Amino acid sequence: MSSLESNGLQIEDLQVSYSNGEPVLGKLNLSLPEFGIYTVLGPSGSGKSTLLRAIAGLLPGYGGKLLFNGRTVHDQHTLVGLVPQNYGLLPWKTVHDNIDIALKIARPGEADKAAREAQIERWLTAMGIAGLSGRYPLSLSGGQQQRVAIARAFAIQPAILLLDEPFSALDAMTREGLQRLFLAGWQEHPATALFVTHDVEEAILLGQRILVMPAGKAGTAEAPELLDNSAVFGMPYEDKRDSAEFMERSRTIRRMMQERWQ
């Protein structure tokens, strides 16, 4: 593999099975260039969340290779951030301390407290929740907790950012606000982001490329489809929904879902 080909996230023959040997994720091969947002669509059982969990290091028994810029994603050179569906916040820690402890774990060699405080303040402000710093997660709304989880993920400045349906439980207005904040945060710190969603519109609004998983166990029949969405991605957020490019991409994906998922 050349240095150019190895740039970014390389997924080679990834396989994940239950303890009884039944496959959860079949052979999956993908090449995702660095510094992009890849939204992931797929039916239940297609392995979307399993893919994120394997990259995050939560499934140590996987088969195949997960590489980032030529190195395994699980070595000390690659920092991976995860935003799970349930926010993943420690209920006994304040908003501030949830982010502070993540920074200490992710970057143990950086002991400068002032630098950590500046980073925490920066991302809480960016997410519009600086005034909630001393609150505990259970006293926050779902949208506020999600903002904390995203602030924490960006604060550690990961090379790879994984988001598992982060906005699925939120109302439409909160969801749109967080979509905008996510894009703004990514533009400030452009990680290689995989964003799992079940919403076609969200996939188009946020994704530079859109990964459409096949029905059933990924890799057992069809390979996933990686669609270029750069025409929509490059537009101002408020212009995307009304654009011809958005409508065309939506028709393409829905047609693909009908053909491949039924």
C-alpha cells in the first residue's frame, strides 16, 4: 500500500462475531481519506454501531485491520473520540469535570491545568453551554447533555471522531441547532468523523460523503456504497435543504434503500 493510499482510515477485511461465532459484521473494506465527515446510513443489523465500536477499541476480538495513516487505530499515536447515543456522561461529575477527566485520560502527558481550563471553556462556549459548567448531567435536558458530549469529544482534539446517532432522541429544533454546532466544531477542528444516523436528511446535511450499508450483515452479500456529497456539503447550512443537489441526493439514496434494503 502506497503512502498516498494509506492516508486516512483504512478498513481491511473487518469482521466481528458474537461469542458463539455468529457474524455481526462480515468482511468490510473501506478507504476513508483523512479530514472528512462520513455519515453512515443502514438498516438495523447492518453493523453501523458495531463498526464504530470496533474503531473505538471496544471490540478487541475483531478480525481484519483498522489502520489510520498506516498505523493501527489503537496505538498511542491515534486519539479516538466517541459520542455514544446515551451521551456517556458521568452523573457524579459536573459538566466541567466530565470534560476535564476526558482530557486527563486522553492526553495524560499534558499536565498544564491552565491549558485544560482554556480548552474546556473554549468548547463549552462554542456549544453555547458555558453557563452550565457547574451543573450535573441529570439536571440537564437531553439537548444540553448532548452538547456536553460533543464539547467533550472536540475538546480532546481526536484524530478520529465517532458519533453514534447522537441527535436521534432530540426534537427537531434542538437537532438542527446541534447539527449546526457540530459542523462549526468540525470546521474548527477537522477530524476524520464517522457519523451514524438513521435519518436520510441528516446524512445529506452533514456528510461530505455518505456511506450506505447493505442490508443484513455487511460484507456477506453486497459491499457498502460510498457516495460523494461534496456539492451539498460545501453549501451554507441554511441553503442546503432547498437546493437541487439536496433533492437529487435524497432521491438517489431513497432509491438505493428501496433496491438494497428490501
